[in-house]
Amino acid sequence: MSLLEDQFWFSAALALVIFGAMMTAVAYCIYFERKISAWMQDRKGPNRVGPLGLLQPLADGGKFLLKEDIIPANVDKPLFVLAPAIAFGLGMIGFVVLPWGGRVDVDGDGAVDVIAQVADPGIGLLYLLGIGGLAVYAVVLGGWANNNKYAFFAAMRSTAQMLSYEIPMGLAILVIVLMTGSLRLEAIVLSQLGGGNVWNIVHHPLAFLILLTTLFAETNRTPFDLAEAEQELIGGYHTEYSALKFGLFFLGEYAHMITGSGLIVVMFLGGWHLPWVPGLRPEDVSIGAMVLKMSVLGLKIAAFLFLFMWVRWTLPRFRFDQLMRLSWKGMLPVALALVCYTTWLVYVGRATDIRWTLGGNAVLMAVVLVISGVLGSPITGRQAHMPAVRMFASRPAR
């Protein structure tokens, strides 16, 4: 009997492989972000270190390791050191509950031996929500320990932002939990493979948009990067950090982006599944099928990482009142309505009927558009008294 036929040893080996892949991906996310920004701005980007600049992450890593680690006077040193460690550590432990490749027959005898998942606690969604809730401590502790007013303001901004957007995020996730009846991520993936291979994004596109938007806010990405607004707060909550501690904050941010992308892929886009592609069915349990499923999941995650980077160089930053308004007056009522409607569908036995789920989303979207058009108001009181702006200049009289 091979050691890999035992779930414990298989999970341990899988954890090492995925951890190595995560570390590599996190390092190269910085490279690809710079390349994408250069592409959008008609530049070349990093191209000096290695062919096409592919060794730039190694140079950046060496720079962070060799730079002088400056600790300013009057900082809270234990918390100053702990904050970047929390940011990086929490980002690197979220992947353990993601279903990477379904069930696997290790020895090829036709019997399922293990599951391609590091841990399956049965409450994987609650685990990921807990990780997201704890991530705010890294920002708060970093801003407080800095003994810098700009860093402290950034920490307060980030705290209010994360608390505000965790509520609609949890409600959007609750919609899928009600529909599938499970908190297990593997069960949510399998639920999207029955009944015509209809992914949850087709059933609940509004919940998908809410979760995607809240992930931008939870990871402090543009247009929700008010905690790092250079024009207002110098460097944000990591103003006083340098060397490796500074790098750990960014590595943790990209690790959270990868985990968040994995969550939305698993919940709404079928996880490792692609319709009509051989080798990606639940009954395909060979090692080759597992590798193919992991590759498909990785490509879907990469697509969302590209979306994160694309949005950063496309949209301007929200004002803080706009950010709060979007959460409390925009997404929260819609998410509550979705939860109530899905609860009723479960009660009447129509939770997975696409005519009812998609139709309800369409009606709710129409109601939101009508209400926003009828009751829409200027964002600030000052703007309410400003004269109307002419979009086109009138032709002068002859």
C-alpha cells in the first residue's frame, strides 16, 4: 500500500505542492501586475532581469531580504513585527479547504482512495469567512503600531470598510448555502454538475456580482484601496514599514486575492469543472484527471487575478462616503432580498429551478434599477444645490 493512498499523507503532500505553487504565484503576481499595467499604458514594463524580465521576482525578493530593516522610534515593537506576519500567514492558510481535483484513485485499481483537498472540515465556507474576518487585525495592528497618524487613519478606514463589506459578502454566500444545503465546498462544486451542468452564476448572477465586489473591498484593491491612498495617506497603514516586513504585506494581499478568486470560482463557476470536456467529470478519478482538474481550477483563478489587475488600472478610487453608500444602501438591501427570496424558493421546493432563480434575479435587478432611477439623489448635500451641468453647448443665436 502506497503512503499516498492514505488521506493524511496525500493531504500533506498536496499541501506542500500547493504551498509551493502559491508562493511562486504570489511572487509572480507582482511581475504580472507590472506587465499588465505597462501593457495598458503602452509601456514595456520590467524587462531587465532575465528574458522578458521573468527573473524580476527573484531580484525583488533579494532586495527585500537584503535591505536594512528600519524600526522607527516609539513604535509598539511586538505589534509592529506581528502585523505583517498575520497578513502573510492568514493569506497562506486559506487554500487548505479549496477542492482542487475531486476524488482520486491513486493506485489505479478503480476504487477511490482519497480526495484532492488538504482539509475537508465540513464547514469550509465558515473557515474562509473566519480567515477574512481575522485579516482586518493585520491592518489595524499595523496602523496602530506605526505610531503614525496617517497609518492610524488608514487602519480605521480599512476596519470600517472590511466590516461593512463582510455583511453583504456573507449574505451572498448564504444564498448559495441555502440553494445547495451544504457548507462543504466540494459539495457545492458537485451540486453544479447535476441538472444539466448549470453553474451557480446562471442561477444567481446578482449574488455573484455582490461577492465579486466585496472581494475587491476585502482585499483592499482598487477602487476600494482607501487604506493605501498615496495622495491622502502617504503609504497607508504600512507607511513606516521597510524591507521584508513591507514585502510581507504585499505577499499577503496577493495570497488573499488568490484565495478569494478560488472561493468565487468554486461557488459560482463550477470549480474544477468545464462542461463537455472529457476527464472533468466526478467519475474521472485517475491521477491524470486530477492534474487536469487542478489545471482548470488554476486557469479560472488566473482569469480572476487578471480581472483584479485590470480593474486596478481602469477605475478611479471611490471617495469614502461613496464606498460606505455602496455597501449599506446598495449591496446590503439587494443581498437581503436575495436571501429572503432564496429561502422562499427552498420552502416551496424550487431552489434549483433555473426559471425561478434566474427570473427572480432579473425581477430584482429591474426593481433596483427603477428604485435607483426614481429615488436616486446626489451623493452629498453640497451637490444637491449645484446648477445642472449642460452636456452639450447650445448653438449661439444668429
